[in-house]
Amino acid sequence: MEIRENSQSLQFDANGLIPAIVQDHYTKEVLTLAYMNAETLALTIAEGRTVFWSRSRQEIWRKGETSGNVQRVVSITADCDKDALVVEVVKDGPACHTGAESCFFNPVYLSDELKQFTWQGLYKLIEGRKTDPQEGSYTTYLFNKGLEKILKKVGEESTEVIIAGAKRDKEETVYEISDLAYHVMVLMIELGISVQDITKELEKRHVIDHKVKQERMQ
């Protein structure tokens, strides 16, 4: 555990509090905004999990103490004025008391011109077609047909990628890989695999030999 000297010069407000923006370490999604005081910040560092000060209850609040949705801390970074924190965490469950993954789920404004694609956003969109079926939706159709149909489509799209790649046709290969990525994500949701699960697996591969899988299969 490394504690930088910056922790000694943080600027707490008149109530002895500092805002803490909690962010998912894997997806970078903003999960919640909470507050810490000097004591709960020290507890957070010592325990390796988020510990906040509840302004409404006026008491220490260990995230996940009753729900089990603990947030394990990866890093804590202060802003330029040292009066706000970003806390990156690995979460064991939803961040919001409503059961939502993030407390930020009420859209206020989104620019059609500047909005950006994210894998997490696509995942949520596809997942919504399973939890809230839409008539005429191809994605809902796949979920209704079940695993066998989804696997068949993944196989078909994999073949299309191979054919396009063999021709060295970049534009067609990009198109087919995009189709494959979409259908793989449908499969992920059908099997309960999250984007975070894949990210964790890929992170592990930075420290293991890439031959391990082939050797295990022999």
C-alpha cells in the first residue's frame, strides 16, 4: 500500500468534508458522489474499501456494510485544488441503493452530435431488449429464440470475418467484426457475462504466458 504525501494537504470544507467521486476501475463509469471526512478517508485507506460520512445520518457509512455491495479501492486521486477526490473501485455489486449499477441513471441532456459509443452503453442497450422485450426488435428475437440460435449467429458471423479477412478487405472486415462483436455481446448477456468479466480476464493476461490456454487444452 502506497500513501502519497498529498493526502496530508487535502482541503476539506467548512464542515470538514471533501466530495468523493466514485468510479468503476474497469468501465470508468461514474458510480456515485459521496463525502468523506479526515477520519473516513483514513479508514478507507486502512481498510481498502470505501468508507464515507453520511450527511443525512451524521455518522460513518461503510459502503456495503448491510447490502454486501462493497467497493474495494484501487486508487484515490485529488484534483488540482485538492478539494475533491476521484476514488477508483472494484465493486462487488450495484452502487446505488435502488439496485442500479450506478447512481447516475436519470438522463438530463445528450448531444446527438457529440455522444460517444461505449461498450458498456451497447451492453445496456442489448440487455434492455432482453429484460424489456420490444416487438419487431432483432435483438429481442434472438433472445426469444434462445441459446442455440444465438450460438448459430456467432458461428455465422465468425465465418464472415474469416472470409473478409482472407480477402484482405479492410472495410468489409471492419463491418463483419462489428457484426460479430454485437452477436458475441448478445451471447454474453444470455450467459450472464458482463463487460467487467471480460475486462478482468484480459487484465490477467498481462501477467501470464499466452501459451497457458493451449497447454491446458492438450
